[in-house]
Amino acid sequence: MNKIDILLGLQWGDEGKGKVVDALTPNYDIVARFQGGPNAGHTIEFEGKKFVLHNIPSGVLTPGCVNLIGNGVIIDPHILQGEIEGLNQAGFNLRQTLLIANRAHLILPSHRALDAANEKALGKMKVGTTLKGIGPTYTDKTARKGLRIGDIASADFRERYENLKQHHLRQMAAVDFDMNGLLLDGVSFEEYEKLWFEGVEYLKQFQFVDGEYYINEALDNGKKVLAEGAQGSMLDVDFGSYPFVTSSNVIAAGVCSGLGVAPSRIGKVYGIFKAYCTRVGTGPFPTELFDATGETLRQNGHEFGATTGRPRRCGWLDLPALKYAVMLSGVTDLMMMKSDVMDDFETIKVATAYRYNGVETRQLPFAACTETMEPIYTELPGWQQKIENQIPEKLENYIKFIENYVGVPIKFVSYGPDRTQNILR
């Protein structure tokens, strides 16, 4: 009986999961997304082309691989249509390779409007969302008010849509949010609503499946399945820096509820992290750099959001946070991304502990969710050379330092954006 392998981000997202999934996909029959929505932006580059995937699993670029959007994912039909059509234009026909779980929830245009209203109401305490309607959609899912992919075929779908929309409008009125002038992806709410329903019709040409049965039967029949996570472990709704988090469980446990598989069916857990740290939006970031070094990381690493375009906050690698994420998901194999970004650094710092209220700790206390922990750094010499198919000695020392701290081997080192720029250890 095969087990499902998992690939997760271990930081605040943007770790490079798309590239790793693309590299691993030839070893798998099925790649499945299990949570998140169009707030994700998984970037893959090869043969001079760049693809940014939001809802669609990153295995879509590998011939013969089946890609499932699982029940834990939330879907905006208009955005998904645009993503599919973009891939079609690039020569990837998804009619036979893309499956969508019936139980996946729909993001309505009014969810997006409500997202903007909630952020405005929060003022200085705003979370810094992507304004894609993620939070309100997951809220409706939990409140048992949501609409799902399988509901599209219902005779009363339009009526149920209208009822939920009116519920959202009442919520926005309660916070005095003015819909006049609101633009969703550059168009009015009314125009976006038309595009949304066109997207609903467009998706009907694809196969809707009961994802939980599909995945379990595939495993029973000897198929190899990879579960692809979105965002990063430090944004997990339970264990991340709450409330500055996403609205889903992004750790390994989320695979069980997001795809319908039992814990006993989990195999390898691949954990992805950058050789440094980045974060988009507000929230604690202990090792954040506000100096020239932080700007160098940003420019060298092209650290601008794949979904939002916002510049990412940059800082040194945070090992207590990394070890915490490894613990939460039982990571078996680590994969380090963007080591080339620090090729020219003479000295590299790594946070190995925090100081909080005068006490040194290697754990993330509850207060770390909202308060800044003072990082305690260890300095290591940089490798100061370009990486070309071989790991320099000082980079190898950096890798071993990380391995010794977190207790998990680093099996894969990426040194560039192209799908070929990887070293297996």
C-alpha cells in the first residue's frame, strides 16, 4: 500500500515550493493541492519561460502527471479560468490532467469585497491579506454557509449564490464599507461578477471528482501521490504568528483534512526553506533586516510577491523557527532554496536563539505571535563564490550547521531559479 508524500513550506511562504514540486513530479503519478487558494504563487522557470501557479498544482508542467485541486483548497472560478487559459496558450492542455474536488469551496466576488472591508475596519491592525477573499471564504466554510464546486450543478445554485452575497452585503454595511469605487482586479464589482459566472461555466468542462475517494483508491492501486502545500508553516492558522496568518492549516496535518487521507497513509515529508528568511505583509519577523544587507537579499533574490508584487521583508535564517516547523510536521527531508543569493556575502548570520524578557530561549513562546523576539546570532563565514553543480566547502559547512541544529538532513540544494539548478546531496 503506497503512502502519500508531502511537500511543505517551513517559513512564511515563498520558499520555492513550486520549483521543488516540478523537480519531484517525474517520480509521481499525481500531484494534489490540499489547502489555500489564489493567494498562493508558486513560480517555476525553465527553458527561458516563467510560470506562476496559484490554484493549479505544480505538477501540471510534467507530461502525464494528474493534478488534483483538493477539497481543502478554495477556488475563484474567474482566476482559475485565467490560469488555465494562460497554460493552454503556453501549450499545456489541462482537459485530461486537471481534476477538481467536489468539496472544494468557492470564493465569491462578495468574499473579495468583504476581505477589503475587513482590512479597512482593522485599520493599523490589518493582517495584510492578498485581498483575494481567502479569510472570508474559510470563515463561511467554518460557519457552514459556503458554496462548493459540487454545488455548481444544483438547480438552485444561482439562488444560493444570491443569498450568500446578500449576507456579505449586510456584513459590509455593518462596518460602513462603501462598495462604490471598489475595484476587483481593475474592474467594478458588477463586471467582476459577470466574469465570475463565466468562470463557473468554463470550469464545467473539467472533471469534478470526490477527491477523497480518488486519492485513496489511487494509493490502493499503487499510484505515487505528492501533496503540495501553499504558504508556509509560520502562517498556519493554529501554529503561526496569529493573527498575522493565513486561514488554513498549512502543516502536514492539513493534508489529512484537505485531501481526505488518514495519518497512517503519510510517507515522506519534504520541508522547503530558503537559506535566509522572507515575509510578506505584517506580523512578527525576528530576524528582519532594515539595512543594506536586507536590501541586497531582496534584490539578489528578486524578493517580490508572485501574487501581489509586494516587496518581501528579508532577514537572516531563523533556526528556532525552522526547528519548530520541522517538529510540527515531522519533516523527514529538508530542501534549501536560493543559496546563490548569498554567494557574495563575506559573513552570514544565523539566529540560534531568542532573548525575551531577559531570558534566552530556543523555543517560540506564545508571545512570539505578536511580540518581537530579540534574535541571538551565530556568525558563519560566507562561501564567496558562484555555485556551479558543486557545493563549496564553506556552503557545506553552513548546511551542516543547519542540519546539526534541526536534526534533519538537507537532501536538496537549489542555486538558481531554473528547474535544472539543483544539487542532490
